[in-house]
Amino acid sequence: MTEFQQLCYKTLKDKVPAGRVITYGELAKLVNHTGAYRAVGSAMNKNPFAPEVPCHRVVKSDGHIGKFAFGKELKIKRLQEEGVKVINDKIIDFENKALKF
């Protein structure tokens, strides 16, 4: 596991509570790698600590849920269990659910 991946996992776990989401780009900013949203996506895809490190809370900048290594149905289920509503693979009330730093 790389230092970047470890930093992504720790930051996600510490900063993004249940019921909220963060975009790949915002998480990249949080770990001081602005523009590295693809690298964040790759790290989330390789997350060995799910669901303790909640990679299901990382979504696309347009509010769509994006991909999930364990299947999008499970990502939707986990989000909905945390109170995040999803319809047609998109977060409802995205502006109020998404964290910005």
C-alpha cells in the first residue's frame, strides 16, 4: 500500500461522517493533491479496509455515485443505510450532502 493510499483512507475515515459524501476531487484537495481525483478513485477501488474506511461515501462531482469495487448496488445500499437518498444512481440533495473543504 502506498503512502498516498494510506493518507486517502485515513482522511476519508476521519473527515467524512455517515450521512455525508465527498467527491473524488474534494478528497484529493484534502490530501494536498489537487487534481489527483483519478488517483483517489484508484485508491478507493483498492481499499482493503471497507467498510471501516467508507469508500462508498466518495462520489462523482455531479452527484452520481460512480463506481464501486463491490458493485454499485452495495454502494447505494450503504449510502441509503446512512440516510443518503439515491435515485437513478444519483445522490438526492447532493449540494447539502456533499462536504467541501
